[in-house]
Amino acid sequence: MGNIDRFERLLEDLLEVSRFDAEVAVLEPVDFNLISLINRSIEDLELVAKENGTKIIFTPYSEDLQINADIRRVERILRNLLNNAVDHADSKPININVEYNDNDVAVAVRDHGVGIDANSLLRVFDRFWRADPSRSRIRGGTGLGLSIALEDARLHNGELEVWGRPGQGAHFVLTLPRIAGNTIESRLIRLEPKDYSL
């Protein structure tokens, strides 16, 4: 990504942040297939994942999962989570899991890379914060992606949470109501990943 592209992305992100701060960000909900959206997001990042020596693994129960939400914002959350996972996966696989019921849907993105320490967990969603500024970054982000993802989730009355341990990777769990305007009733995916062992 060139400097002009980075600058344009930073401007877009700053405009979005200002909308959240001014409380003028609005949802534009439509009906769409969440599985198709996840697959498209994975396809768009496959080349970058391959260059980083990692693979994104997603095997949904069904190919059709209809939800009513702001597709642009949900796609942005997914792309931010996947980009983050690819950047920190350390050439290990990334797993995506989806669970749903009549009211809620949850999407988890699990990497097995460098992980996150306890202090960093408190700051992951802070604007412009980086876990390790000295870490070599092939692709430059704006430092706003996860912050905006959290705001997008909460605009849907949803939640975005993170688990991590140094050397054990990270686990981001997005929970949304299946119909925009509803509230979430349950946490369908446990934050501590099943594959984690002390």
C-alpha cells in the first residue's frame, strides 16, 4: 500500500471516528448472508495471508445465515479482525468460527501467533495504540481499525471482546443481534478459546 492510499485510509478512519464522537453515526441495515460476507472477506485477504505464511480456515455449518445489519460496517469489522490476525499470526493458521441462534450471531477469529499480554488487553481497542511499536510491520495500518470495529459492533447493540496470552495467540469474539435494533441476549462463543491450555 502506497503512502497516498495510507493517507486516504487514515482520513476515512478519522472521519468515521468523528462521526462516532459526535454521535451521528447511523446504521443502514439490510438483509444479507453473513456466511457469504465472511467468505468474501477471506478471499480478499487470501493473498496477503499466503504472503505472511498463514492460512485462514473457515468451515461453517451452513452456507446460508441471514441477518439484518449494516453490511458495510459488519464487513469492516470482519476485515479489521482478519487483517489483525494475519499481521500477528506468525505463520500459524487462523480459525474462524460462527455460532448463532434465533436472536444472536457470534463470529470468532482465533490466531495462534504472538498473543497479547494482560496490560495490552486493556488497550487493544484504544485509538492509535499498538501492542509493540517496534514490531516490524509490512502493511501499515492507521491504528484505528480495532477501535472502529468496537464502535461498529456497539452501534448494532452488539459487543466485540478479546482474549489473548503471550505466545498463545488471540481470540476476538464479535456478538451481534440477528436483527438490527434488537439487543444481544447471549454470548454464543466463550471468550477463552477451547484450544487454550495453561
